Amino acid sequence: MNQDDVLKDLSHIRSLMEKSTKFISISGWSGILAGIYTLLATGFLVWKFKLTLLFFGEGHSQGIWMYYTEDPVRIFVITGALLLAVSVATGVFMALKKADRAGQAAWNPASQTMLLSVAAPLLTGGAIAMLSLLKEQYAVIAPCLLIFYGLALYAGGHFSFKELRVLGILEIILGLLAYLYIPYGLFFFAIGFGVLHIFYGAIIIKKYGA
């Protein structure tokens, strides 16, 4: 057995180990589509409220909400719920499709481990966002979602593509900036869940395939 054969065998063993320990069925296209959905949803809110929801108002946390007879909170919640549902459905569908093309099972020990690792930060962030909504502390919701989503990505990145951890760190940074600049929460939300997802998806497609 020559050196080339040894290197090929080692590469094959490494690939098998990676497939068994890491969830690699995440589709780059699902990231791109989720980013597009976010930008469309943000654009709708900006259009609906004449750009003013982009800024929550200097000097107080409630900002624009008091200026509309139409209930902006209800529209915001419905839009967010639809965005979440469509993004998750797209991610699951694309992951199943990618796993099927590779002849693998999407629901395997690696994906189960990853799901467990992201569950705690995601559920915690969702719970804090809901409590903030109930307490009418609307301006902190976007920073909260960005930070806890970033923590979830960083945790899950240990069981998937390394780029996921980088994305998580960037989401956390954006969330902290959103806390520093509360009036611009929707802007940071659009960057974090929109623009960054599109760039991340494009990188995954280029490096690992769709």
C-alpha cells in the first residue's frame, strides 16, 4: 500500500467519523431563503408603519407603538410567527432533501445531539421574548432574540459546520449592539436574521454544496 492509498483511507475514515458525529445536512439554501423571508417581513413592517418601526423612538422604550389606532403589536406578533413557521418549515424540508440526496438519514444521533444543544438557549430566549411581550417591553425583544439565537448557533456549531459558530458569534455581537442602540432594534434584527443568513447560506453552498 503506497502513501496515496494511505491518505485516501485516512480521508475516508475521517469523513465517516464526521458524518457520524456531526449534522451536515443543513442546507445553505435554507439559510438564504430564511434571510430573504426576514428581509421581506421587515420590509412589510417598515412599509406598514411608514418606516417608523425601524426606530423605536429616541428617549423611551415604547416608541412608535402609541401612535397607531391599529394594533401594531398584533401585526408584529403575527408577522413574526409566520416568519418563524415558514423559516423552520423550509429548513426542515431542505435538510431532509439534502440528506436524501446524500443517502443519509436526517434524524440521526448527530442531529439529535445538535437539537439538544440548541434547545436550552432557544427556549430560554423565546421565553424571555414572550415575557417581554406580556410586560409590554417591546424594545428588548429584538436584542434578546439575536443574543439567544447566537448562543444556540454557537452551541450547535460544535456538532455541525464550523461556520455556524462564527454566525453565532456575529448574532451575539449584533444583539449586544441592539441593546446599546435600542431605537434601532428592527434594523439589527433585519441584519442578523436577514443579511447574515444570506451570506452564511452562500458560504455553505460554496464550501459544502447546496
